Amino acid sequence: MDDKIINKILQNRKSCKNIIAPDLVAIDEGKSRLVVAPGWLRGIAQGVISEIGCHRHLRSAKILISVSTKTGDLQKFEAGERMIHGKASKASSLSRLLTAGGKGKLASIDFVVNISGDALQFYGACDKKLNRLDSPEGLRRTIALIDHELSHCGAKINGKYIPENEVDNFVDGLGKRHIETCRDVLKGGKVVQDEVVNDNREILIRYFAADDDGNFIFKLNPHDIEEFSAVAGRHGAYNPSLSGMFDELKEYKGPTLFPDLPKDKPADDKSVEAA
Ligand SMILES: [Zn+2]
């Protein structure tokens, strides 16, 4: 990611209007501990939402970020064991009840994101008390993890072909729900890229779906790919998803954030799951 955007995210001093900070006590069960994310981490998440266009639908969302730590997990990260770094979920009624602040109604939160505090320490972003450290690499890794988890926090998208002379009106009506006006052309029922044909030209508009009140319809997004490194090594980009990831990596010009890591080792316990 471009340094300018990283700096903007880190310097985000705006109020965290999308990342809620409920006054909840920490849950300490000896070996494991769960707290509401500290201010610096909430600021990074708000910065990612504010500065990265792919997350712009979340500017209408409320998100609770928690941080969990567990005795021994940092050592597992350092040993190269495969661990869960974070996990995004849609807000349950229980989490909405617990964050309602005793006002007698459910809080309107949309997503809950739990981040491993041990992963953050492993990244070099904070100490064991979750105090932020002055580590550019640690903060870059944290931004990448938050970007990943927020990418799970999606919204339903619709698409519609509109005659060219009606496009402006249609887009104006969509307002912030507009995603993109594709310059595709429908010709004889077939999409033809970048070609002006005749007065019947229709253009694909992609936009966020809305409920009856005009609000985004939030949903969880799955990962683009699930693959084994060794299989990719044997067969290359053998499917469209893998091919897309391969193209993105070729375009990436930033630093390698973990150049000296031990090779990823599969864990032998239940910590292996999608996250
Ligand atoms: Zn994930």
C-alpha cells in the first residue's frame, strides 16, 4: 500500500464514527483475556474505512472491535504455527444487547471483529498490555490485518443494464449507493467491452442494494481464494480466483512485511479454521 495512504490512516484523528467504543469491562479468565480494542487500534480501523474506497459502504456501519489474548499464543505465532489472527462476524442479538448501554433497546451494530492481541504483539505493533509501539512495520502489518477483516464486512451488490441516455438520472438517484458505471455494452444479448454500438446501447451500473428504509444490506464476504501453497507451486494459477490473486501480487510494489518468518506450520489443534 502507498505510504501516503498508510500515513493518512495512521494520522487519522477524526472521531471514530463507525468503530464503537462501548464502556464494557474486560473479561479476564486467567489464561485468556478479552477487551474492547484500544483507541489506537480503533483509529486505524476508522482510518482504513475512511481512506480505502473498497470499504466505503462501512461508512454507514457500526462495528465493535475486540482484542483477545491467550497465554502461550504469542509463542505459537513465533514458532510459525498456523494461528487465527482475526475474525469478523455479523453482530448477534447478544452482542447488540451487551453494547446497548442499558438503554433498554438493542444497539445498532452491524459487525463484530475480534483481533488476536498475540498477533499484534507478534507483528511488533504493541506490547502485552496492548500499548502501541512505534514500529512502522508493526503498524503496516496491523493495517493489513484490519483491511483483511473489514473486507469480510460486505454489503449486498446489485447490477442493472440501463440505456445510455438514462444513466445519469439513474446514477444520481443512487447517490452513495453507486459503485461503478461499467463501460460494457449489451449487443444482441451479449456483453461487449468498450464498444459504442447504436442508440440502444445499455450500460451496466453496479450499486449497493438497499432495504425498505434505504439502508445498506450488510453481509459477510468469504475469502477470494482458499488454496494450498504447494498446489499453487505444482500447478500455478489453475483457476480464476487464483489467477486474480496472482495478478494482484504481480502488481504489488510495496515492502515484504514478513521477510524472515519461519515457514508456516499447520497447527495440530482446532485453531485451524477460516478466519
Ligand atoms: Zn479472513
